[in-house]
Amino acid sequence: MQANPQKVVRLLKTARGQLDGILKMVEENRYCMDISQQLMATEALLNTVNREVLTAHLKSCVAEAETQAEREARIDELVAMLQKIMK
């Protein structure tokens, strides 16, 4: 992975902490809207991590592909991933 590993790990650990907090909120039977708000915040953080990883993929794996065919295959792979995200 070419993304900044320290940044990715920090963000993922933060998301894990948020999930732990959400689990506690559910166990404590907290207000639904508060739980939903925390879920959306966690989703946003995970989307940030994914953008970081996909950006690194473009800047390294795609840009550094040795042949046009390899470059096109990596771009197609990225497009397929984006289609999954956008559903």
C-alpha cells in the first residue's frame, strides 16, 4: 500500500474507537438519533480513509504501471471499485 500508513492507521484506530462508543451507546439504549449521528460520523471517517487509499493507488499503482495494458487494467479495477461505492 502506497498511502501514508501512519495516517491510515490513525484514522482506522479513530474509527474503531468510534465504533466501540457506538456499541456502548446501543447497549445503554441511548437515543436513536444520537446513535445515528455517530454512525454517520464513523462512515465519513471510513470514507476519508478509503479516499486516501484510492488516491495513493492512482498516484502509485496506476501511474507507475509499466505498460498501457497494465495501466488500463488498474484503471478498470478502480472504476469497478467506484461503481460498488456509488451504489
